Amino acid sequence: MDIAFADKRGFIAIIEFQSSVVTEDDVDRFMKYAVLTHLREGKNVHIYVISTVEEQDRVIRRKWNLFNEFTIYIKSLKSINGNKTLNRIKQRIKNNELNNEDIADLETVIFMKSEKSVVELLWEIATLVNSIENIDGNELYDLKMFLEMYVRKFVEDEYEAQKLMELIEMKKDLYHRTVDTIFSRGEAKGEARIINNLLKNGFTLDEICAMVNLEKNYVLNLLK
């Protein structure tokens, strides 16, 4: 299995990253994962396939027996423009219009087409997630859980991974509170990364200075 985790709502989620079209052999493999995980953990299992080659989203259903059915959810990312998706989500967050589709896109946008690296996308997405003012607690938990899993899988640099995890794991929802904790540690490299992400997400320099309680000259020096 690529990624498996226990969701606090009581089920085990298995995520598979697929670079080929899902075949019956794949389905058999997924169902074996589900059976073995269920026998070991005693919980229901959900399987999600994140595909870079499927032409469109689809759902595969197979019968366990006469009464029970197993469902595999396939998310196609092949033709989605990640940059346009992020720009749309940024605007919807500013307008307080975020919906379930936007949240699903935030969970998968690192696999969409983009000229940015995975690490750059993770910083940007973590910034956006922490700037959402009105979001259900379960949805926020799920978003941050996905981000943590992606950091563990895709970020090789230990310092980069640590800084990302610190940002993602902050319990407070609003970004200005999150960065306040990070800035209190006085780490220039981390501070510069945060400031750059705030600038990219539409905050002015004056707004950032007020947010993190730092003098403008100090902030400008960090950006050099």
C-alpha cells in the first residue's frame, strides 16, 4: 500500500497513486488490501486511487457477497491545470465561498499539471489551508492529514519537511495565528519562507508586518 491511515471517524483510508489505468488485477490487489486491513484493524476500509492517466473520475464497485458491495474511488488528475485550480481556490477563500469540491482539489492539487515543484505546492497549499476562516473541524482535520502524508512521502530534505510539518500541525485555524508561533522562534529561513508565501497569496507587505508583529525593514531584509 502507498498510504494508509486511520480516520478519526472510524474507518481506515488507503490511498494508491496510480500511473497506469486501473485494471482487474489492480482491483483484485486493492480488495486484498481491504480484506487484510479489515481483518487486522477490525474497521471498515475505504480505497481511493489518485491517477495521473485516467481520462476522468470513475467509481469501481465489486460485490463481496449477495449483501455487501465494495467501492473504489478513482480521481483523475491528468487533464487538470493545477495553477488555475489554486488561483480559483485562492479567490474562493478570499470570498468565503469554499465548497466541498474546492476542498477535494486542495487534497489532490499536487498531482495536477504545474510548473511548480511538489515542495513549492505543499508550502502554498498549507498557507491556503491555514488562511481559511470558516471550515468544518473534520474537513480541516482531513486536509491537514493529507498534507502531512504528502510531506512524509514526497519531501526528502529533512529541514524542509520539519518546517512544513510544523506549519501543517498548528492547531489554530487562522494563518496569522499560525505564523505568529513560527516567527516567535526567530528562524530567518523559516520566516522568509512564510513571508514569501503570504506575498504570493495576496497579502501586502504592511499586512504581513502587522500579522507577524515585525518591523518592515526587518521583513525586507529577510526577503533579500
